[in-house]
Amino acid sequence: MTIRARLTVQFAAILVVTLLLFAAVIYFFTYQSRREAFTESLFARARVVAHVYLDGTRRGDERSRASYRRYLRQFYRTLPAEEVHVFDARNQVVFREGREGRAVPAALLGQVRRTGREVRFVSRFRQTVGLLYQEPGRGDFVVVASSVDDDSREKLDNLLTVLLFGLLGSFVVVGIGGLIFAGQALKPMKRIIREVDSITASDLHQRLSPGQGRDEVSLLAQRFNSLLDRLETAFVGQRTFVRDASHELRTPLAAIIGQLEVALLQQERTPAEYRQVLRGTLDAARLLKDLTNGLLQIARASDDPSQVPRTRLRLDELLLQAHEELHRRHPTRRIDLDFREAPGLPAVAAPFAVLGNEALVLVAFLNILENACKFTAANPAAPIVATLTATRGQVQLAVVDQGPGISEADRQQVFVPFFRAEAVRTVPGHGIGLPLTAKIMELHGGRVEVASTLGQGTQVLLDFPAAS
């Protein structure tokens, strides 16, 4: 079932139930009101009959009393199927009028004498009332009147007919109106569906019309546009990454193929020439291996943070481990380590502890230190200073070198994969160290900042949230 049909059915069901309850309440209260009015009318008739009857029986001669009873019968025949009985103190009938001749139960007479008045509903529209009428000097009389409320039956039947036809007409109006209302309400959704259908992977720049106002459909369009922005950024980044990665991978492969083709051009070569070809091929293969490892590390660092295992790490120990590895790779480079704790920091057993993945954090440290070593290759004596500082809630690693530095325009692009600054194009590398480090820091809820000035070196800051 479509949303439009479901909304129409739900809207119609709510309104139908409301109208049915409203009609039932109207009918019930009308019925109760007319029943009570008819009851009071019967009591009034009973009082009039008792008064007139007893007044007529006071006349001196029998002829006058008989004439008065005939007048009373003519006066009394005003209600449909009306019947009346007047009982004396011994429960003997002293006056009766009516054709049906219904017997009056003795229990009704006893109840009337005890309570003074009684109402019995013989059927839905037929009532019997009993009234105790006291006449000084003559005793107590019980007047029982019974009649059928034909007027109420007719009026209620008419009311029921009006309500039924009104409900049927309302159902039709509600159904048509519900369809129109649901169609109008869902018109923005249909527009969004058409616009979404027109968006493909090749034209992610298209956006949904935000609509007017601040209703849920407009908010949905805005959220979907935000999603498209992220998807477009991801697609552009993916295409750029694939293009740059293909270019970088092609370079060492072309070098390997070129070396082997040159070696095969001549029939005979000296052992030294073969060794030179093999050495060049090995260098290109190592370059290819390093590039492949870097790409795999970027892919790993892009995983879902919840899927990356984390443990409690000591960054001071990891920094010492990275320092040892860098000293093995670059034995002539000078790397100074400085460990600091901020003043007022509570005394803890491990002030440099964080929650993270040991392998990924070590890769981030090695990337930063490796870059500092590469960019200061022209000045081996210039020291590289790595300062690890523990503050309240944070652990920071600042690596400062005295290399050539980078311009402000290039600094804005250092986290783009495979980007190489103009000043360091001659330095070996692939441009994946800082992007990989940025992804690792993002996985750990930290941040990385690069500050540099041309000719004055570069500072890279890694900021980790401290372990609680």
C-alpha cells in the first residue's frame, strides 16, 4: 500500500470513528432526554387524572358523577395507547381507562406506596408510571398510567435516518478529501523522488530543491544534500587517489621494465653491467614495495574506528621505539628527544598514556620523523627536536626540523594524498606520509597541525586525547 493510500485510510478511519462516536452520543442523549420528558408527561397526566377523578366523585348525585367520568375519559384520551388505573387504599380499581386492559402487578403497587412514585419501562418506547396521590379524609390512592411514546419513536427514527445518511455522505467526502489532502502533502516527496532518480554517479553535483519553510520534507532535502556533499567529496577524493596512485605505481614499474628491456637489447653484457641492471631493478622494486605498503596503510587507517582494536599505550615508549628505528635508517641524523609534564598535572604512573592502536600510532611517529630526516638531508648537523608533552587531558608530540620549509599555499595541500610541495620535489617520497598520519589521528580522536615558513623549517604537532 502506498503512503498516500495509507494516509487516506488512516485519516478516514480517525474521522469515521469520531463521527460515529459523535452521532452515537447525539442519539443517546436525545433518546434519554425525550424518555425523561415523556416520563414527566406521564406523571403530570397521572396527577391530573387523580385530581379530576377525585373531584368528580365528590358530586352529590350518581348522574353527575357518571357524566363527569365520561368527560374524564374524553379528556384522558390524548396519548397513544394510553391506559390508566386508579386504585384505592385496598388496591381495588376505582377507575380504569384504556383498551388494552393490561394487568397492574401487585409489586408495582407496593413499590409506589413505599416510595411515592415508580417508573417501569415495559419496552423501548412504552412506559408505566405509578404515583401515590393522598386525599385528606379519603385515604391514599395509587394512579398507574401507561402509554407509548410514538412521537419520540418517530423523531428518533428520523434522527437516525439523518445521522446515517449524514455519516455516509461524510464518508464519501472524507475519502475524496483524504486522497486530495494526502496527494498535496506528498507532492514534495514526489518531487524529491524525481530529483533523486535523476542523480547518478556521474553527476553528483546535482542537489535537491530545498523547498519552502522548515517542515520535515525541507529538512529531509537538506540532510540528503549534505549526504550528497559528502558522497561527492568521497568520489572526487577516490578518483584523485586512484589517479595519483596509478601515476605513482607506474613510475617504478616503468623503471623496472625499462631496465630489463635495456638489458635484453644486447646479446652479451659484462657481469658488472648485469649487476647494475639488477641493482636498479631492486631499487625500483623497493620503491614499489614502499608505495604499496603506504597505500595499504592508508586503506587500513580509513577503516571504521569501531573496528580498529585499541589498548592503553605509552607514547613515551613508542617515541623511543620510533627514535631507535630512525637511528637505524639514518645513522647520521641527530634527533633530540624531550619529555615534559605540564605544571600542576596530577601525579600518575603513566602521564603519557593514551588509548590507541600501537601499530598505527607507531606508523604516525615514523612518518613525521622520517619526513624531518628527509627534509634536513642537506644539513645533517641540524638537530631534529621531538618534544612529548603531557597536559591535563592531552598528550602532544611536536617535531621541529630546520629544513627548507614550505609555502602557505603548499601547506594547505599537505594532507592531500600524493601531493608534493614545490620546495621538496627533489626529495624522494610519494606524498602519502602526512595524509596517512592525518587519517591515523582522526581514528584516534586527535588532530595534526603543520606550521612552516620557507627557509625556516617546519613543525608538525600531533595532539592525542589522554587516557582517563
